[in-house]
Amino acid sequence: MSSQFALLKKRRFLPFFVTQSLSAFNDNVYKQSLILAVLFHLSLAGDRLLLVNLCALLFILPFLLFSALGGQLGEKCDKARLMQWLKGSEVVMLALGSLGFLLNSLPLLLMILFAMGTRSALFGPSKYSILPQHLEPRELMGGNALVEMGTFLAILGGTIGAGVLLSQANYAQAVAMSVLLIALLGFFFSLGIPSAPAAMPQLKLDWNIFRQTWVILRMGLGQAPSVSRSLLGNSWFWFVGAIYLTQIPAYAKDYLHGSESMVSLILTLFSVGIALGSLLCGRLSKGHVEPGIVPLGALGLSLFSILLYAVTPDATTAVIDTYSGWAALKELSLWPALGCILGLGIFGGFYIVPLYALIQSRTPQEERSRVIAATNILNALLMVCSALMTMVLLSGIGLTIPELFLAVALMNIGVNAFLFTSVPEFWARFRVLIGREHRARSAHD
């Protein structure tokens, strides 16, 4: 595991790592601050829950609309220069966003949220396609592991940080100053990213976003089976993850009998689990892209989903106390459920890191940014589908949240059976990986 942390000492990785982590952190500070302001602070006449859902839509919609453009820009431009330009635009956006908080202007705040989503959609393809240009093949798994660790911990930190900022009496000034300073810091670090020359500087940009989105989706799904199935598996992970993250607040309240602070505890366990799983991928991969880790992640996701269904207390069980935050760790009856959530995060890390590395390493360089753009488009589509399916299963059919988790576990088995059957390499490498680890333990004993 030490080799992947050694990347943090390299100029070809550290400025990029900090830049992308600060981007994820600031996106979530701004978005969550806006949501909390809508719920608790702004004087509004409309339906607040409708506005919260509008915030989620405004941030995810640009990934459907502009990821294709981001993929084209990632092929045509030097990726480092493109990132620097986008980070500079973030400073301008959040200067206006800060003004929106100070003026309590909801239209301005919503406009900047859409702009931030657009910046992220343009940033994403270069974020992942730059790694093979700056890292050796043996470093690719470790680099992706660090990026996933940084991203999920940044999302967690931004979400929790927004809660802290909104608890201040002068929350508007606190948020305004914070998001602007973080944007400036991110721009500063982006200046240190080494050049990553364009793969196709002659590429002519297609500004018809609908046509180009279709073209890029076909390009991504038309890759070699190991790449196209990795792309589908990546998007399936976000489908499953969106379901869990959306249901955590209600699950914590109704089934674990927790207060608001328990939601932060569960998010922390889930995010830390993904960070741990991502880092452990570096150790299991032995310095090369290892498809065999993906089935391990898929099996763990289904296993811990089933266990979470099995160990969840009945929502109708009478309780005397409401558990809050870290104090819940003193209640032994909650440990099985909390342990399952940690396990879901760890095996989620096992699942997602090798898939990204496979896409990066096996896609032609001149198509890499656009294929990753296709991944982002599919991710957004499946996250929207997950919300619609959840509404049908919970409100239409009447499943409970634990039953929803069980349904997700069964769907995960079916989806991954299709993926691994269509690319036998996944199972073949999984058997090699398990055999190798067994021999290593036997030799150690």
C-alpha cells in the first residue's frame, strides 16, 4: 500500500489530486449549504421539499447535457490547461454564489448551482483520462484508489462542513467566505498540474449536445467488451449508491431510531468504508490493473445488502431513547447494522476502482476522454432511474426500506452475473486472485 501513497509526493500527481478533491469538497459545501438554507433559513412561500428536489435536479442535469462536450474538450485541449481554466471559472461562479448567499437571492443561488454542475460535467472526463498520461501502468490502480478515496472523503467533508456552516448565526457570511476561499485554493493547486497534451488537437467540436451525447454513448458502449461492460458496471455502482445515500436519513430515523446526527455517522462509515476499500485495491492488485477484484466487490455488496436487511430492527419496535451521533456506537444492538454499512462501503471501493482503471488502461488514448464522458452520462441517467425506481418500489408497491435493500442485493447479483458472463476474464482473474491470496496465507502460516 505504501507505493500508492508515494504518489502524493510526486508533482505529476499531488497538484491534480488536491485540485480534484477540493472540487468535490466545494461542490458539496455549496450544494448542501443551499439545500439547508432552503429548508431552514430562507423566507420562501413555495414548497420547500420541491425546491430541495429542484436543487438535486439542477446539479445532475448538466451531466446529461454537457458531459459529451467535456469529453470533446478533453481530447482537443491540454487537459491540465482545461482544468486550470475550469477552476478559474469556479472562482468567478462562487464569487457570484457568495453574493447570492449574502443577498438571500434564491434565483441567483440556483443559477450558480446549475453552473457548478456544468463545470463539474466538463471537468469529469479530463479528471479520469489524465491519469494514464501522468502515471505508469503499475501506478494506475493506486492512483485511482487515491482519487476515489479523496473524492468520497471530500463529499463527506463537504456535506458535514455545510451543516457546520449553516449552524452559525451569520451563516451567509460563513458560507460565502468558505466557498470562495476553497475555490481560490483549488485554482492555485491546479496551476501545478503538469501539461497533459491533447490526444486529438484537430478534433472539431460538435456543439449539438444531443447528437454528440448519442455519438459518445455509442462510442463508449461500442468499445471492447471489457471496457463497455466496465462502463456499465461503473454506472450500476452509482445506481446502487444513489439508492443507499438517498435512503440513509429515513433509515437512520425510522429503523435505527437515531437523531439527525446519526445520519452523519452513517455517511461517515459509508465514505470511510469506500476509502478503505479503494486503498486496499492497491494491495490486492500487486501493481497492475486487476479485473478479479471486481467480482469480489460485487459479491460483498450483495452479501452486506442482504445482511443489512436481516439485521435491521423492526420499525415498529418501541424504544425509550433516541440515539444520536457517535453515542450510537455505545449501543451494541446497532453494531450489526452499522457494520454492514461499513462493509458496503469497503466492497464498493473494491468494485469501483478496478472498473475505472480498466476503462482508462484499455481505451484508445484518442477516445479516452469521450469514453469517460459516456460513463458520466450513463451515471447520471442511472441515478435518475434509481430515484424513479425507488419511488415505485417504496410508494407504489409498498416495500419497506430494508426490503428495498434486499431487492437491490438481488438485482446486483443479476446485473453482475450478466457483466461477468459476457466478459469471462472477470471470473477467471477472480479465481486467480483468490488462489494467489490463499497460497500467500498458507506460505505465511
